[in-house]
Amino acid sequence: MTELYRVLISGRTVSGRPLAEISDQVGAAFKLQGDQLAQMLCGRPVTVVKSATGAVAEQWLVRLRSLDLEAIKQALNPVAPVAPAVPAAPANATAESLPPVAVATVAEVVCPKCGEAQPKRTLCRQCGLDMPRYEQAQQQAAEEAQAERLATPQTRSYGPIQGPRVAADIDGASLVGIGFDGRLGRLDYLASGFIATAIWLAGVLLAVSTGQLFIAGLGIFIGLVYAVRCLALRLHDAGHTGWLSLIAAVPIIGVLMTLALFFIPGSRDDNDYGAPPHTGGSKRLLISLVVVGLMFATAFKQMTRSPENVLKFTQVLAVGADRMAPPNDEDDEDEGSTMPPVTRYAASNQVDLYVMPGCGSCDQMHGWLRANGIQPAVYNVDGDPQAAARLYEILGGGAQHIMLPVLQVNGKVLPGNPGIGLVHNHLRPAS
């Protein structure tokens, strides 16, 4: 008696690809389309050949597997009920000679553990597994794992220095802050330039108002550190390390790099330095423009109150004491070469200043005195003979060459363009 077999496909591909990727190939091979093709590739076990000899069944297996379909053959069991699927193939028919098959699904299951295809039942006839409970336990474990992944933030390594950090913590960078983590967009980068300007300008205004020179230096330092921070964050957005911000200290090249970052777009998606920058940069840019505009308006108002304030601003911006003092043609080695701190002087100081037109040192000394609240009596020795005679008299009358300006501070004669420090030592401070 010839042993007969049936041929089934398990509902999976040999390579593990989705069934949808081979549907066109299978439909062309079996001349199936529409609902028939959908039934054959439904993802469940399907009987393709109801009854065939062993040789024909093997031919069908080869053909089905060549189409990337996972196929098996089963010996027919007269007792086992099998739902009609396709017309029975003649026992001596070959896979090539068979007409197009009409595919029908049968109530069968495949054991998830051993892979045995069998009529629908609870316990696997091959390994004895309780298949419904096993599948339920597997599904529950997958749902619990997915819930755990959603509840736990994923970690990434952002930045070459700090190491792994939580991605949710690197959601862009704040325009106002002290950290060097995250990314900064082009609009925020432009706004940071205005904010840095406002910081050092605020320091200058406070230094002028209080007379404390170090405040200007502190404001400039803070503005510089802030600018370097924003430069590093902008480099992060472009996918580069923040250490490249040190190039800003290189003449010309640093300026070109700083300007180029206004135009270089950042990464659209997450990169090694964090998530894309915050949106709304145009609003922050507008706010920074308003702030720096108000700072400049305040500075202009103070400067235009009097010419003395203009000189004060110049002195404070210079920061260095040697640049605040008027030029001195002689290199004094006494107390006159030392620049005093910004000080308020008493209004009772008596100062006579002897000058001549075209003398730059005279004009600068006159400006320094007025900027510090002192109104000297100015004598033009070039156009006033009496002033010239008085100058010769206070110098002892024997001077052959007189260097201007000459000051008489509270009765003390300071000849030969004295230094600011020397003048300061003879002025009485305000009580």
C-alpha cells in the first residue's frame, strides 16, 4: 500500500522575512491573486496539497521552499479530521503538472516550542506542551518588557568628556545657564552675542557709577566666559566638539569661525551631544535685542550728560591704569608714575593748571581733573603774558625749558607734566 502525505506551509518564511515581501513571487508562481493569495499567506498553517505520494510531496517541498515558504509534509492519518483545502492531486502527478491550486485554511496550529503542525488542540501531540497557556505567558512577558522599557529612560553617551547621561536630561540647552551640555541653535547663538554684550556693558555702567574699576573687569570676564559657553554649544549643534571654541582666541581664524557658525546648520536629529535645540529662538533673539538696546540707551544717556562722563567711560573701558593716565614724556621713578584708583575728591581742592593751545597732555590732564569733579583755574601761558609771568615766578624764574602742563595743587607746584598718581597724592579726598 502506497503511503500518502499532505503538504502544508507553516505561515512563516524560511529566511524570516515578512510574508508581504514574497507575496508577488508566490502569486506569480501559483497564479493566485486577491483573496486566494491572502488566504495562502495569512500567517497560519495552510494545506497546499491534501494527498500526494512521498516523491510528489518532496517536489512540492522543494518548490515551496524555493519561494522562501516554510513547508512540511505529514503522513495522512485516516482518523485525524482534516478540513478540505484543495482538490486532491493525483498520486502520480508532479508539482509542475498540477493546475493552479485553490487554497483554503484549516483549523490547525503549530506548536510554538517544537514546531509541530497539527489539528487545533490544547496539548501538543509531539512534546505535550499546553500551547494556549504557553502563548499567553509569552505575550504577557513581552508586554511587561515593553512597559519596563517605556518607564525607564534610555541612556546615551553625549559629549567626549562627561560620559553617559540620560537622554531626557539633554533636551537642548538653555540660553542662560552655566553648563556646557547640549546644543544651541543659530538664532539662540545670535541672541547670545547680544547677551554677552549686555553683560560687559552692565559692568562698565556700574564701574562708572560706583567708581570701582574692578566691576568693569568682572563684567567683561563674565561676558567672555558666557560667549565661550555659547560658542561650544553651537559647535555641539553642528556635530563638533566644544573644545574647538578655543580657536576663537586665534586672530582672524577665530573671528571667521565665530561668524561661520551663524550660517552652518545643525543636525536635524539627535547627535552625540544631545537632542535638537529648543524651538522659539526668534522670541529669545527679540528679547536679547531689547535688553542690549536698553543698555546702550542707558550708556548713551550717561555719556551725554557731560563731557566728563565721556572721559570716565573711556577710562573704565581701558581697564589698565597706564592707559587711563595722560602721556608722560619722562619716565618718572617716583610716586607720580603710579595710577591711583578711581576716587571722589573734595570740592575745596584748589588747582591751577598752566597750559598752551595744541598741547595734548594739557588737554588730557584738564579732562581728567574735570572728570573727577575738579574745576581747575586754567591759564593759557601762550596768549596771556600775565599767566606766563606767574608761571615763571612759581617755578623760581630760572627755568630755561618748561614742559607743560604745570599744576599748582593746594599750593604745591607740580612741574613738567606730572603723572596722575602724583596729582592724586596732593588732592584732598571727599569726606
